[in-house]
Amino acid sequence: MYNVMIVEDSKPILRNIRTHLDKLNLPLQVTATATNGEEALAIIRQEPIHLLLTDIRMPKMDGLSLIEQAKLANPYLKVVLISGYSDFEYTRKALNLQVFDYLLKPVEREALEEVMGRIVEQLDRLISRSLQELQEIVDPECYAELTFGEEFPLYSHMIIILRKQPFSLGMDRWTSETLERSLAEFFRAQPCRVLLTQTSYQYIILANRGALDWYSSMHECLESLRRHLYEEGLDGIIGGQLISADVDQLPELYYRITSILTTQQRLKHGLVLDTGNPVSMARSETSCMDSLLESTFVHMIQACRKEAFALKLSELMNRWAEENAHWTEIERFVALVVDTFAHLYEERGSGMRLALELRAKQCFEVKTYEDFGRALLEWTAQCFDMLHSQGRKSGELLFEQIDEYVKTNRYASLSISDISMKFHVSPSYISRIIKQVTQRTFVQYYTELRMKEACRLMASQPDMKFKELSELLSFSDQHYFSKVFKEYTGVSPTEYKERLLSTNPE
């Protein structure tokens, strides 16, 4: 049912209109009447009115002033003007105030029914669209409980996003039922609706603008709400603003406010943001992290410096607590750790990223920041242990396979990329494994194998020409082969062959 208010200083006319409305087969109910604009405006600011039928000429506040003020209080309000022929100029001005239609006195039932029918259709479409928009952001189970007949979008002139403060107590109290009761007490008689979103411990609250009548500003209202919830053991960050009549997409507004909350949220203590006021959203850019520190942590992971990493991480977590770090900084750091470990595992042929992400998420689901610190240190230590174990076993096995492959293909011109493609691991990992086992770079290791083979061939086949030898070992030309051979043995191929002949004249 849609709530209708009739504003008319003539009681006979008011009774006539009400009688006609009661007889219409439409979902309309007259919930309020008034004889002047001031009285009507007070009711509109306090009660959910969907449709206003108002006269133009009234004492204290005329119809045009009432419409203008009522639209500010309720952007979705549908207005039908009641006027006489002599008031046509007023009627023309009223149309500029987004009046839905007008009816001439005396109001006839047929004309009233036609206008009311069109209004109901429009209100139905508005509710249907609002419910569809909510489906994008509301938890599926919560959305399943909503029905087409829910009229709350029509009196929701204020949107509030409430999110649980990280590591605050009272997880079991963060339920829709608890919040419904608490907010009903806070907003007094003003209607509001609490809906769980698709983000854990984050709720969207749709409330009547009349709730602001008790406060000097939106920020004061939100701060009072934050304190009210905090006293009930619900510490959260709150962002909200009025919904203007030109807001077409509720999801866009929701995601905008959510993004602002994410940007502004700190590790400790909840806060409030009037997201419609840019001044209230100025953010300090202080940070505990910089690119150099991030690189330091990455290099410690790559070098498997477990103890040094743990010490540095403990120092960082203390700084986060002391400086009340931005929550996004903490999340970004954990994501960096996940990405670094995952990359190293992937280099070694292990797909661990999903498992790492799930385990990292569990670190955030503890009750206190102290628990978070212990969980993070324990998890990263496990990552190092796994990396070390995997590296020792898989690294030794991989080198054996690489060494056999390179020796088998010592006559080919192999690159580290060729080996990478063969064993499905990154070139950088192959380079580290070879360095770890041989204390040489890949180029030094591969060159040594080829030069040993050159020496063996020169000893076993002394008649082989140097050009043939360089081509067999896939060198680009004989001169380059001679240069590399001398760098490795200290003598030229000719000198080396002469020494072989002198020591073994046969």
C-alpha cells in the first residue's frame, strides 16, 4: 500500500477526495490530512508519505511553497495539484516543481482514478527497479526475503554504509537482527531498513531524511550513530549521505561510498564520513611502507632469510599499531607477501597461489590485532619452511635433470630460455639453482661443459680441424671459439694441441 496525504483547507472538498480514494481499487491509503502547508510539511518530514494531493491556496504556507519544501524532504514524493480555473498561473508554475499532474475542482472520481492509476504504475516501477539494483549489492539470502511490496525505497532518502572495524570484539553481535533493533532505537520513529551486503560484516542502511532533524549536520548524525553502536559493543566505520533525486543507480552510489570507506579506514578506532562532503574526506597520506621497504621484504623472501624477515615484520607491525595505519596498507602488504611466495612456488612447478590466498585471509579473521600479528608471523614462517624444503628437494632433482639434458645436448647452442621451456620453470629460477649447486652462472657452467668436450675431442681426434670443432660445438665462428677456449684454458687451441702432442707423441 502507498501512503497518501491530502492537504486542503476546505473540509467538504477534503472529505470528497478521501471518499473517492477509498472507493478506488488501487493500493492507496490516506494516512494523513492537513489544512495548511506548515502542518503538512511537518508530517512529511516525520512520516513515510508516497503521494501528496495539495491545494494551491492555503493559509500559513501555500501549495507551491509546500511542494518545494516537501521535495527537499522526500525526493521520491509524487505530487498532484488540486486547483481551480482561476489558479491556472499557479498551476503552470507548479509544473516546474515536478508536479506529477493536476486536478480541477470539484474533483471527479473518473479523473482522480485515471491520475492515481498512472502514479501507482510509476511507483511500482520505481520499487521494482530499486529491488533489482539491491540484488547487485545485497547478500543473496537477505535479498530473497525482500518482496515486490516492500515500499522502503520510497522513503529512503539517506544511505548509510556500516562496516565492522577490524579486530574489534563482538563478532556474534554483528547480525541484521541486532542492528535492526539498535537502529530502531537510534532513529526513534523514523523508518529505516538494514540489509547485509555481499561483503562480510558490511551493511547498507536506508533511512528517512527526517532522522537529521535532531542534528545540525549529517556528520553529527553519523557520529552520534557510531557512538550509539559502540556503546552496544559494535565498533565500526560509517559512511553516509543524502540520496538526491538525480541519483539513478543505487549500486553506483553504494560502491562509491564503499570505496571511500576502504580508502579512509584505519587499523584502530572507527570513524564517520559524510561522503557527500569532500571536506570531511581529506586523507593523510602518511604511510609505514615505501617502495624501498617493500623491496626489502621481497628480497628477504627470495633469499629465504626467514629470521631476518620475521624480525623486520615484527617491527613493521609495531609501527602499524603505533601510527594507526591505513587498513589498505596492511592488506596491500599481505597481498605482496602472497604474490612473492606464490611466484617462487610457481617457478618450481607448484601451484600454491590459491592456497596462499586462503591462508592469508584466515589471518584477518582473528579477534584481535595481537592474534593477527601471531597468525601472520606463524603463516610466513610456514611459507619459508615449505619454500626451503621444496627448494632443497626439487632444486637438487632439477639440477640433475638439467645437467643430464645439457650434457646430452652439449653440441647444440642452448640458452637458459631453452632450458626454461624444457622444464617449465622460469629462467631466473634455473639460474639460481645452477648458481646454488655449481657456484657458477649458467653461462660459466655451460661454457665449461663445452670446453671440456672440446678438450676431449682434441685429445681423442687430433686430426679434427679447429673449424670443424667449433661448428660441432655450435660456435658462431672459429675465431670466437678460439677466444672462449683461451679464456677457459689459458692457452689457444693451437697451443693446447701442441702440448697434447708433446706429451703424447704417438
